[in-house]
Amino acid sequence: MRVLHVIPAVASRYGGPSAAIGPMCRALIDAGVDVHLASTDADGPGHLAVPLEVDTTWDEVPARFFRNDATEAFKYSRGMAAWLRRHVRDFDLVHVHAVLSHAPIAAAAACRRAGVPYVVRPLGTIASWSLGRKAWRKRVLLALAARRMLHGAAAIHCTSAEEREDAARTFGLTQGVVIPLGLDPALAQVPAGTREARRADPYVLALSRLHPKKNLELLIDAFLDARAADAASRWRLVIAGSGDEAYTTRLRQVVAARHAQADVTFAGWVERDAKRVLLQGASLFALPSQHENFGVAVLESLACGVPAVISLEVQLAPALLDAGAGWVVDSTREALTGALTEAMQTEARREEKGQRATAMAARFAWPAIARQMVALYDGLVPHAQPTQEG
């Protein structure tokens, strides 16, 4: 089976969706799917250093890139739209990632003209919380093209039951299918001596795109409140990620106002080995987001045996509670401070939850997730040759 994955951008600055697309496609290739990736060269104010409109690879996946001709938000690409119109018939199915960007809209339109089934992964963009932000722009895009794209999809790929319910409630979409994102099983291979290293230098890790919805100002204040106790005075908070310069400056100002520059570290963007080392060295992970469609970084921390403190608005929260792999709290300073205080002061509870975290994360290994996606594809393309695992 030949499947084309279309995503507006893959640069690391765009966070979870861009980080997940490579591992997802590689897992599908390992499962026997003939996968190709199409994206733009968008990279903030600049462009990725990739060849354009020729066959290449990205993160070990066959790929083709197109110029982002206009706007950072919409990522309009004339070249991509033209290529999709000519070549979408070469594929049995198209899996589009995102809704309110040119790439998924162009891909869906090309599929409808050619009679090719397509799957939409909304990335949280049609959640009620998200639709309330920059609402006028989203209403326009939905009216012009995105609503038709959603209703024409063979399936809506949701990463949580909450996302599927929200899509059905808000848009009347009844074709939602829940398939979570996956993880690299190698994260669970924590080096010997990690437990002792965590005791010697305990830190709370927040690893994400730096964006106001992540509620990092609240985390900083709650952490410093919890750290004030003698039993937690050795702890640090490490904030890893990049984002809007003005917001990053605001976070640093929050730290400076508390005179806590020695206690809160900004590690910048990290990936690959540096990211793995930071995750495996943490004693606790924290993500008090106002809305989080999935939370890949939470899952990555659990795979390393690191329990998490997350808000109810992170859609992994029910699974985390069921597994006993961390703490789930309201998005208030008092509630977050209480959970951090308990977690930071009770090593036995952290270790118990860390063991449960590893067990929970094992269910999300990419090979298992890829098998679920292959089953979805096979059901949507009955005329194609059934996929065989390699």
C-alpha cells in the first residue's frame, strides 16, 4: 500500500506534530507500508535547508519539500498544491496532519477530485479550546474549505477519546478513530546509575514548545513555592524548549522577580541525544497546560521511569490517573504547588509512580501504534494489497 503523509511543516520549532511525523512514518515503513512525506520548507522567518520539488529523505523517510510561499500561519505553497493535483492518484491513501493550513486543505481537495480516500489528524486544532483562540481567522478558514475537508475525510485520526468526542460534538464528525501517538522503546533503556544521579541532583523538567497555553508562569511560581520547604530546597526546575522571544523573555522576568535565577534553568531547544539525557536524568516531569491534545513529552518522560505532574486539560490525564503514574491537578497555583510539594518530598512515592510510568508507556511503543494505523488503512482501502509487516 502506498500512503502519502502531508504536513504543513517539519521544522523542530513547531513542536510535537513535527517531532512525531518522522517516527510515525518510520514505524509504518517497518510495518510494510510504502510511505512518502510531503511538506513545506517553513522554518519560522526562514526556510529549511532542504532540496525543493525533488525526491529526498527527511528523518530517514522518503520525502518531497516545497517552498512556503506566503505566511507563517497558513504556509501557502503553490508548488505543493500543483504537485498534489498531479500526483495524488499515485497513492492508495493520503494521511493529512493539521486542518487550518494550506497543505492539508490542498491535499484534501486533490483527493476529492481524484477519488482517493484521506485521513485527517487535526492536531488539536478543532478542539473547543483551540477554536476560541484567533477565532475570526479560524471561522473564515472553516467556512471556505476546512469544514468540507473534515466532513469529506474517510476517517478523523484522533489521539484521545476526548478529542474524538470534541470533534463529534462540535462538528458532527462521526468517523473519528482513536489511535494515540507512539514512542521510541529505546527511551526505557535508562543507564545504570540513573537512580543515584537523580538523588544527587533532583530536578523537575518541563519540556515543550514555549507557548502561553503551556502555563509555564504558573509552573515557575508553584515550583518555587514548593521548593521553599527545607525538604525540597535542593531541587531545580529545568525548562527546555524554544518559542516566541517575547514570551520567553516574560518567563525569565517571572524568574527574576522571584530572585530564582539559580533555581530555574532555561535549557533552550533540545533534541535527540541531548533530549534523551535530559529526560532520563529528571526526577519529575511537569506540564500544567491550559489545553494539550496529547502530550508526547509526558509520554516520553514516563518511558524513562519519570512520573509526571500534569493538569486535567492534558488529554493523557485519564490514562495517567488509571495507571497511577503521576499526579493530575487543577490548573491553579494552590493545586499545582500541593502536587509538586508531595512529589518532591516523597522519594518512595516518586519511585512507585515511576515504575508504573514505565509500564504505562510500554503500551505506546511505535510498533504497536503502527499496527493500529495499518489496520485503519487496510479498512479504508479494501482494493489495495493487504499490508504485510516487514
